[in-house]
Amino acid sequence: MSKKKVTAKKVLGIIGMTIGGIALVVLMTFAVMWLWNALMPSLFGLPVITYWQGLGLAALGRLLLGGFGGGSGGGGHKKHPRRSEFRKEFRREFRKEMEKEACKGMGEAWFDDAYEDWWTNEGQQGFEAYMKEKKGEE
């Protein structure tokens, strides 16, 4: 193939991917808006949202649950642990400390309640501070 044909294919591919990406964002935003408006007002008495609020919710959800970007891990970027991985590790450490100090013989149910109370009162803020700190290092 000639150089002009290869370049034209690349340009058409980029244009197609751009249009496809925009279409995907529009469809996802409508899906978020529709699901919210179908469920949240009737379940929790929350207000109906607009398209732009749906876009904001989709972006917020993406930031909180998966982040933007990605790639295949090239360029020496470290992948940060996801919330569930972080919580599992913290849970193991928390369990070890509690078993050493206070809860010998008290059973699993007591530990699970204590962990959930701790996560709600302290752990989640610590996790968010950790993620902010890691984000600042990048």
C-alpha cells in the first residue's frame, strides 16, 4: 500500500473512533439518566435529573469506581489498588490486631460488626486520604 492510503486509513480510523467514543458517552449518559429517573424518585424520593446531571453522575461514578484513562500499564505507571483490594488487606490487618488485643474467643460476628463500624467511622476517610496522597504523587 502507498503511504497516502495508510495515512488515510489512520485518519478515518481516528475519526471513526472519536465518533464512536462520543456516541458511547451520549448513550451511557442517557442510560444513567433513565435508570436514575426510573428508580431513585420512587425508591428514595430523590428528584428527577436532567441529561447534564446524568453526565455528571456518570463521570463521578467513573472517577470513584474506575478512574479515567487506563492503558496497558506501559510507561512505568503504578496501578493503585482498587477499593475492594484495599478493604480486603485492611480487613486482614484489622482482624490480626483485634484478635491479638481484644477479641479472643468472641467470635466472627463481633469482629464483622466492629470492622464495619470502624470502616464507617475511620477507615473510609483514611482510604480517601491515601488515594488523594497517591494521586498527588503522580
